[in-house]
Amino acid sequence: MTWIRKDLLGLEELNREELELILSTAESFKEVSSREIKKVPALRGKTVVNLFYEPSTRTRVSFEVAAKRLSADVINIATETSSVKKGETLIDTGKNIEALKADIIVMRHNASGAAAMLARNLNISVVNAGDGWHEHPTQALLDIFTLKEKLGRIEGLNVSIVGDIAHSRVARSNIWGLLKLGAKVTLCAPKILIPAAIEDMGVAVTNDIEEALAKADAVNVLRMQFERDGETAFPRQLEYFKQFGITAERLKKAKKNIIVMHPGPVNRGIEISSEVADGANSVILEQVTNGIAVRMAVLFLVAQAQDKLANITKDEPSLS
């Protein structure tokens, strides 16, 4: 199929064929990172702007590396030192970036729906690098890519997502992507961290970590986001680890080759033990590596779609 979207805003809006196209494109680009010269000219002449309203290390750097390996020019904007601090609106910031003839904005924002709002107001491409509690599509894509690489398929897999579901855009994007590709998803967390009616998305829910691990082919361990809410809304850290932490003892009762994932940053001793995070079942660092290939694929595909839309507009007959 041909990719036709100028933006990547979330996995909820994508169909199975679109998800598979991103994954297959990422597979092609992964080989680039193994070369002596880690570059292809796919986005030569294009400019990618990383516009981050929230702190980020892995995602921002991964997008920067991905864009540079595609031979794009990259500009990083830290909003704490930009005109945002002077009161400039998100749309005005986006329109100014567009006026500078940038081609793609990669944006992280603390408000759900911010990426979609920006995309509606700009002609250039917008890639959502995380918006509030809504979605983090490229993180889910790299998680799914890693699962497929390690286990050979997504269809029919049992994937458990454990941790702070309530505040997790990663969980939501993973749920959309995994279900559309035929996996079964189980969520596990304290009751206070399970959103109401989330079963309506088509997932199973449990508060028993042993039950969540028993049939899982993979477990995706989410960071406890203590900064997102008051302390009273969360279990105590040691209490959480005791009841829900992924430990070597718990993995002994799971499938022998269970895959352990984490989107990072990892809180060792809170959601996962160091023994597991660094152990044979862990693919945490492979996720980071695969993030470059996935983000290369996304940047390449939205740039292609944008070029096609621009050519269609240019070729339309004038009404004057």
C-alpha cells in the first residue's frame, strides 16, 4: 500500500495495513545503522524541527539521530529558552517554524490533542512524540517492532502491560497497535491506576501480577509517573514493588522465554529489579536501538506523503 498521511498523530487512527507498512519500512532502515557510514539520502534537503514542551532524552535524541541518518537537517527547540516563555501560542510557534520552510515538526507536549491541533493548522508534517496522557505512537511502534523481531509475529501473542496505566500514553498507543495486529493484551496495575471502562478497548484487566505474567509472551513494564499526580494517588514505592514489581522470582513462574520490555526511563527497584532489567529476558536496550529505525520510517513516510500532496496541489488547474 501507499502511505498517504502527512502526519503521524496516533495509532488509534491507523489501520492494520498502515501499521504493517511502517514496520516493514523500519525493517529496511534498520540495516542502515549497521553500516560503516550510517546515512542514506532519503531526506536530503529536508528540515526536521524537534519541538519539545516536556523533558526528553531518549525520544528527542532518537528522532535527531533518525533524521540525520536520513540526511535531513535538524533543529532542536527547547521551549524553556524560546518565545514560548514570552507567551507565544503553540499555533503561532508552529506557523513561524513553517514560515522558516521546515518540512516536519516532531512535537512533545503536555496537553492531550496538542499534536492534532497543530497538524490541523499547518501544511507541513507533524509527528506526535507524546501528547499528555493520550498517545506516544512511535514508542508503541518500536515496542511492537522489537516484539516482532524477537518472536517472529504479533498475531496471537499474549502481551501484558504492567504499571501506571492511568497516566500512560505509551500504554494507550501499545493497546491500539497490538490489538489491530492481532495480539491479546492484559493490563495489570493497582485499581487506582486502571482507568475506568478501559476494558471497552478490548483488553483484559487484572490486579494480580502472577496472573498477568502466567500466560504472557511479553511483558511491557511502565514507569511509575509520580510527577503526574499527588502522592496520595499512588501506592508507596516499596509497597508497589512488593506487589507489582517484575523480579527474577516472579519470572521463574512465567514462560521461560518471556520478553521483558520497558519504555524508559527505568526506575530500578520500583517497577523492575536490576537483575531483570539487565537479564537475559530483557530487550530494553534493543528497544532503544530499534527506535531509530522506526523513527526513520515514520519521518520518511510522512515526508513522502507531504511531497505527493504538494505536487497534487501544484498540478491543480487554476480557477482564475
